[in-house]
Amino acid sequence: MKPVRLRIVGTGALAAALLAGPAGLTGLTGCADPAGPAERHGRKTAASAPVPGTGRAGVSGDGERADGSGAGERDQGAAAHPYRRWGLTAPLAPRPKTPDRPPAPPGELPGLPTVVDRIATEDDVVFLTFDDGAERDPRFVDMVRELRFPVTMFLTDSVAGPGYGHFARLRGVGAGLQNHTLDHRSLRGLPYAGQRAEICGQQEKLRKRFGTRPTLLRPPYGTYDTTTLHAAAECGISAVVLGRASMQADGLRYTSGAQRLRPGDIVIVMADFRALERPGGGASLTEMTTRLLRRIQEQGLAVGRLEDYL
């Protein structure tokens, strides 16, 4: 019998208190400066960066070397156990076949989207989310496909738009694509028309490109107000999603003094974009995700699909 856990869902007031102000929010929202997506894209390609866990430069996620030789050749151990190729020592724990989805928590006001930073589920799962869409490493698609773990991408059109083909491939391997606004403006304090344009505009962009309208919104920098919730409701959003932890270059950061991940936590994974621009580079999104997956395994958790629980 599983121990009874107190069902706690982040309220709008709590989330706003935890995530107030754009200047100090990048640690918990995953929002980096969205300017210059073209410069960020392709900084670390599959042909130049080492595959996590192998230390071999110039090998893509499909085992092809930059000079075209060795296509399809893979280490036999990695072929039999793909997790090894991604720097893991064991397969990921399977997520529950039947998710324990809690009742939808009430919004701040009737008819408005709920604001959550964790899911009050009895399942031993956490949820991996990614913001903006600036980094489009093709190895990440390979990683998600081979390890078979679910991810949710919150996309900003002005950042991700030039690379929507990459996100179509991610969607093809099971990724959820959700709303992070058109232009990554801080929504709090904007008039209703401006907030509605940012949210509904991205709803329409994603509908036209991928054939589906998002139901989840992550406001840029984690900032929002009641006007945001009204605009989001009109645009068809059912939940505003924040985060309980963020994976950064220096490790996991938690809210509320937590020391470890807890079941139901929503985690934001973010690459160190500034480090990637320096000689020698930094941690790519793929490498950051590998580090986080190791922590998830150490703590006996699985990766859940956020859309199955909201």
C-alpha cells in the first residue's frame, strides 16, 4: 500500500509569491533572453559535439561521423542498451500505464485556469518541461525517441518559429507542444488586449502549424496577473504551468527550501545559453537532460507525461 500523501497544488497566490519579478525568475521559469535565436540554433550540432556518455566527438545521434563514415555503426552494448549511449547506467523507470490523475483543482476565480507548479498525484513521477525553443539540437530528438520519456515544450513563436520543423519531429516522438506566447513579453501589467494577443496569437500559430490548440500556458518569466487568467481562459487555456524546480548548469534548484525532487514536481530544464556562446561551449539541452535523468533515477522516480495529469 502506498503511503498517503497530502495533495498540494500550487495556487496562483503562492506561485506569484515564489516567482515574482522577471529579474530573478530565470532559475524557476527556464526563460532565457529570447533575442538571437538564430545565433543559438546550431551552436552545438550532432557532428561537432560529443554524444553524452561516449566522449566521442563528431558522432551524431544516429551513429554517423562527420566525414560520412561509420553510418549506422554503433557500439553493440549501446545498441542493446540505448540508455548507455546517453550516459545512464540503467533504463528509466516506466511511467504508470494508468496515471493517477487528481481532480482538477479550482482556479483563483470560477471559470479561470488553475495555476500549478506540481501535480497532486499518488504516482512516483516528475514532469520535464522546456521553454522558448531556442536550442534545436537534433540529438535531443534521438534521445527522447530512444529513451522513450515524455517531455512538454512551451514554445515562443518569435524564438521557436524558425525551427518548427524540429518541434514537429519532437511531436512525432511523443512530445507535447504548449503555449509560451508569441513574443516572450512579461504579461503582468499588460492591458487585456495585449495579453490576449500574446496568448491567443500563439494558440493560432501552433494550431496552424501542428493541427492542435494547446491547453497549457507558461507565462514568460513566470509573471502573470488576473488579467492573464481571463485572457488565457478566452484563448482556451485550462492551466497556467509554473515549476517547482529547474535544472541549470550548476544543478537542480528548488522552491520552498526543498532538498530533493518530490512526486508530482514540475521541472524546467534549461541550457546555459551564455556558456554555449563562449569558446569551449557549455552544457547543451541534451547534456542537461542527461544530468537530470540521473537525479531522477537516484531518487527512485519516473518521468510522467504532464498532459496525462492536467
